[in-house]
Amino acid sequence: MSDDADLDDVAPGGRGVDIAAGLCLAALALFALLWLIPNHTQPADSQFDVAPGFFPNLAAGTVLLLSVVLLARRWRQAPSGGGGLQVITEMAVWTALAVAIMLALSKLGFLVMAPVVIAGAMVFSGNRTWWLIAAMALVFPLAVEGAAWVIFTVDLP
Amino acid sequence: MIESLLAGFEAAFTLVNLAFIAAGVTLGILIGAIPGLGSVTALAILIPITFYMSPLPAIAFLVGVNKGGTSGGAIPAILLNSPGTPEAAASAFDGYPMTQRGEAKRAMKYALYSSVTGDMISDVLLIILVVPFAAVALQFGPLEYTAILIFAFSLLAGISSSSPTKGLIAIFGGVFLSTIGLDPVDSTQRMTFDQVNLYDGLSISAVAIGCLALASVIEQMFDLKRQQSAAAAAGQSQSKGRTALPIGEFFSHWKTIGRSALIGSGVGMLPGLGVTLAAFLSYGAAKRASAEPESFGKGNPQGIIATEAANSAVVGANLVPTIALGVPGNIAAALLIGAFIIHGIVPGPFMMTMHGELIYALFASMLMANGVHLVIGKLGIPIWSLVAKTPKSVILPPVLILCIVGVYLPGQSLFDVGVMLAFAGVGLAMRRTGFPVVCLVIGFLLGGMLETSLRQSLLLHKSDLSAMLGSPIALAFLALTAFVLVRAFRRAPKEAS
């Protein structure tokens, strides 16, 4: 590839974020190739055609190869951009929220989880119209629960 | 054929039939607009309603549902950048930037007109080509399918990101995820950790809704948090853009409309390739053919036209293998086959001779359904446009809840909800780091098909891939793959700079 090709991977996130992403992806691909696929794909070979692990290995191997290509290209570029901390913060916040939503949904039920999530999300997004927040948090989950039962005959958890 | 079609119109043009078509299109649009509940779910839910109906209104109703459900997915994609189905993802590329410019109504009109036009072209092709094209479709074996899918992946990597490397990583990541579950040949477990929930693999709707719709919702909420209340109170459209779309202006894009409808029809006639592939192949073709490819993804209406005309064209064309061979083109067509059988019609080579009158009445109903779709869609645009004027801080939280409910409803599985929440995080990280989320989803969606066709090819040709040289179709697609990849890597630096 020419020098131009080095610019191929210019994208949101900047050089540092891309290098971190490349390293993470390469590590994940190695994890899949060395531990996950060999230990959790049975049997090792097939009497009919290629082994069941052939295609996962092919996909993970390609990801590893492309991650190395991404790393090599971005490594040679001048430092640019940033935003790595933002990605990590947002991921941490979302992980905590997702766990809370799952726990609330499974332990307390939809009619408890949904109003809290709607109200919380509206406030988080900057809405401060309290009557609207209260109305949305109360009416919307009830409407959805009712519609799910009437239309799909499904009882939400 | 003309006489048969006229007789079909005579049978189909009744008030009852029109009412059922209208009801089907309306319900299809409403259900299709909810993230996670596309045309397939709409059909699955509504088929039992047709049990007590006579065959023609029943099938016409379901065809209306399918048409409405396919175009309904474009609504959240354009208004909220939250495509509810993978096939609508490309509509968001240009539809959402138009909404941000205050042109939501125009974008939705483009989507509706393209959808109806693409559908109409595909229906006409269905009527003309149903028998001869079925014979061509039989020429496509596993080798040809493998080549088409590899071509589709290379095209996707080239169009969906400024970095083809990132696009390819995302695609193969998706392909890897698609291998979780039971092996398609040996039925042995692969990376399931003895979890029954994983035997069928990760749920497609959970991965797609998590990565595409929910990740977009979360991203927008984080952005709102940064901008805080000023933008939240101001509503989505900061500026008032054009809302009118004269029909002449729409048809000035006739080349894109025609090309996309043909791509959608071609893909639809080949069993199994599906709506999403058609949408992205068409988007890529429109971008490559455009004099301003850099304007795609920034609110170029041709992006919407290409996507919607192609994915709607699949709806009619899918019935070619369904009617001619009894082989469903996709899940929606498989459900329609079920409905045919319930009503005493056995799809297959004898369908045209045994039920010719009914089939031509069905063709007439499909053409009528396009007119009904246009009217109902136009009536709905002002209502949907209100969403664009409502502050995001009011719209996004209910969409988050709808995503959860939309994924829970089909399988009633909390595991799927958990998978969706996890993939929302993956989608968010990918969006923030410039990896194209849509590549991951389509890699996941088509990965199983690629594996099956590749392994069938290896079995058929005793692992000798030089058999590709004996298939002109496969060779042509592989040559196109090489061309598209080289072009994508050469163009990427220019676009990025």
C-alpha cells in the first residue's frame, strides 16, 4: 500500500482510540482462537465435512489479521483526536444501567422498571418539565402493558 | 396473461378486499415502526386472524401487512436514527441527516414514494417473470451463493465507513457471533456453555435492535446530557427545511429508482438472500453511480430512494420462488406459504395451473395494495412528523422501553433482553470509535448463510475450491469483489482527507 493508504483508517475516535480498539480486538480474537473455540466447540473434527470449529476459527482469525493491519497503520500515523476517556465513561455508565434494568425487570417486573427508567432517562436527557415526566412515566408503561396483552396476549414480566 | 390479469382485477376489486388491504397496510406500518417488530412479526401475529376469511381477502390482507411492515421500519430510522430492523438501517444514513435539517416530512415522502414505486416495479416483474425467472433461480447453487455473499460483504465494507478495514473487522466480528449455537451440519454445540438459550444462537432481533436502535438511543441521550437542557427543550429540528416533494422532483431520480427496484427484485427472486442485502447492495450501487458520492450519509435523498425502493422490491419478487417453486424467498414468504396452505393453496410448480384465477386475483390485489399503501402512507406522514417536532428528551425514553418490549415479545425471553442490552453497549462503543455497527449486524445476519453455503460447496466439490472456476456466476461475483475492495481501499484516503 502507498502512503495514502495509511490514511485509510481515519475515523471518529482518533489514533489513540483506534490503537486501543485494535489491541482489544486482537486480544479478543486471540482469546477466541486459543481458548474459547478449542474448549467450547465439539467435536474437534467431523466425519461429514470440515470440523465445526473451522468457520469460527476462520472468522476469528480474520478479525485478528485485520486488527493487526489496523494497528500497524494507525501506529505509523501522527497522534490525533482523543475521546478515549469519554468512551470508557459512557460504557461504564451504560453497563451499570443495563445491569440495573435487567435486575429490575426480572425481580420487580415491567411496571416497576419502566416508570423509573422513563423518568430517569428524561431527567438525564435534560428534561425538567415535572408534570410531563410524571405523566410519561405513569401512562406509557401502562399503555404498553395493556397493548402487549390485548394485541399479542403476552404478559410482560 | 393480460386477460387473466383483468379477470384477477374483476375478482379482487371489491370493497371488502380493499378494506382488508387497507387494514393490512395500516397494521403493517404501525407494527413495523416499533423497533424489533418488523413485517415478519406482524405477519406471524396477524395470520391467525385470517383463519376464518376466504382465501383472496386473507392473502391480500397479509400481502398488505408485508408491504406496510417493510416500509414502516423506515419511520424510526428517519425520525430517530433508530432503525427497528436491519433493512431500514441504510435509510437512517441519509434520512436522519435530513430530519436534522428540518426535512423530516420530505425524507418520509421520499421513503414512501420509493417504497411504493419499488414495490410496483417488482410486482410487475413478478407477474411477467414468475415462470421464466424461477428457472434462472435454480441455476444458483451453494457456490454461487457463497460468491454473492462474499461480494455483499466487500461492498458493505466499502460503503458503510470511511475505513474499509474497520468495516471488514465489524463484518467478520458479526460472522463470528453467528457461529454461536448448534453447528448447522453436525448439530454439535459451539460456544453455548450448555445454555439452552444459546442453542439457536444469539437472537437476531436482540443483536440488531441492541446495536442499531438502542445504541443510537443511548448515544443521543449521552449527547443530550452533554448539551443539557437547552437542546433538549428546543426539539429535534433546529431549522425549518423544505417539506414539499413535487412528484416531478422525485421522478428526476428515475435512474436510482429503476436501478434499486431491479436490484431488490433480483435479490428477492433468489431464495434466502433477504431484504437487508438488497437494501445495502442498492445503497452501494447508488453511491458508486452518483457524481457526488461524498454527499451520501449526509442527507442525500438518493440514499433513501435506493434503500427503500430496493427493500420494498424484495416483497413482490420474493413471491417468484414462492409461487413458481414453492421455495420461500425469506421468512415473510415462508409465513405466506403457511397462509397459502391454511387456505387450501399448495405453492409450487402446479400452483399456477391449479389456482390460476386466484393467483391472478392476488397479483391484482398486490397492485391495488400499492395504491392503498401510497394513500395511507401519505395520511400518516403528518402524524409521524410530530415525532420530529417533539423534544428528544420526551421521545427517546419511551423508545428505550419499546426496544425492550419489542425484543421480549416474540420469544418472551428475558435472556434476549439481556443480549440486547449487552449489544447496545457494543453498538455504543462501535459508534464512538468509528466502527460501522451495521456491518456487525449484517455480518451476523448473513454469517449463517455464508457458512452453510461455503460448507455445502466444500462438501459438493470435495473441498476443491477450484470448482469456482467452473461457475461463471461465482467467478463474476468474485471478480466484482476484488474490484470493489481495491476501489474501496483506494478511495478511502481521499474521502477521509
